[in-house]
Amino acid sequence: MRGERPFPMFRLATGEPPRRNGFSEGTQDYKREGETLVLQRQLTRRFGPLPNEVTARISGATVEEIDLWVDRVLDARTLDEVFRS
């Protein structure tokens, strides 16, 4: 086993090896994507089908904005209350 790696090197779906700093960047992207889906699901369940403007706003939001809105949806009575400034 000398000279052999005990585990094969991890490769991305593209076949490329991961970059050292790519893990944290990718994790942030996955977090944002997951939270976006949860927020849209919560909003739809609570307020019905979402207007296109709301969907677009969520799609362009930062992780911090999404975190704030996920918390607000618990107490908000309207969509406007979720997205207030």
C-alpha cells in the first residue's frame, strides 16, 4: 500500500478536484438555496401563491435577508410584514 492513497481523491461532478476555498463558497450557496426554498414554501403555505415580484425579490436576496425573512414569516400577518424594511 505504500504510495497508494487509502481513499480515492474526491472529485466534483465536473470531474475537477475541489478547490480549498471552494468548500466554504459552495456551502454558502447551498445554505442560500436551501433557505430560499424553505422561505418560499413557508410563504406559499401561509399566504397562498406568491406574486412574481416576491419570488424575484427572494431570488436576488442575500443570505442575511433570507434569514431575516424566515424569522419574520412566523409572526407576520401579511407578505408586506415579512418584507418590511
